[in-house]
Amino acid sequence: MNLIVAADFLHGEPNMREQDFQALSGHLEQLLARYHASQQHCTALEARIQALENEREDLKHRNEVARDRVEAIITRLKALDTSS
């Protein structure tokens, strides 16, 4: 379908043929399908981002706990070394 026929249709011109209308309708349905697929993909990506951010926060917390434990062990070892 050419743009002139589509423009005529949009402006109410009666010369749009049924097959042109069907072609336009098919194109619109394809665009809508792509749009919905893109929306679903975007939603899935947002969920993945959220999961990764949650995992990152958990790992940061675990790292802090481990760091505190190591520092406590080092402090105890230094105390043992100085008391010997």
C-alpha cells in the first residue's frame, strides 16, 4: 500500500480499496504484537534488574559481616600476640 492511499483514507477519501484496508489492518496488528512483545520483554528486564539489585544488596551485607568477623579475628590475634 502506498502512502497516498493511506493518506487519502485518513482524510476520508473514498478510494481506499478493501485490500488496502486489509493490508493496513495487518500492519497495525503486527505493530501491536511487536509493541506487546516489547512491553513483556521490558517487564521481564525490569524484574531481572530488581532481582540483581536485591542480590547485590545481599552480597554487600554478607561482605560487611565477613569483614567485621575478619577484623575481630585480627584484633584477637594481635591481643594474643601482645600478651605473649
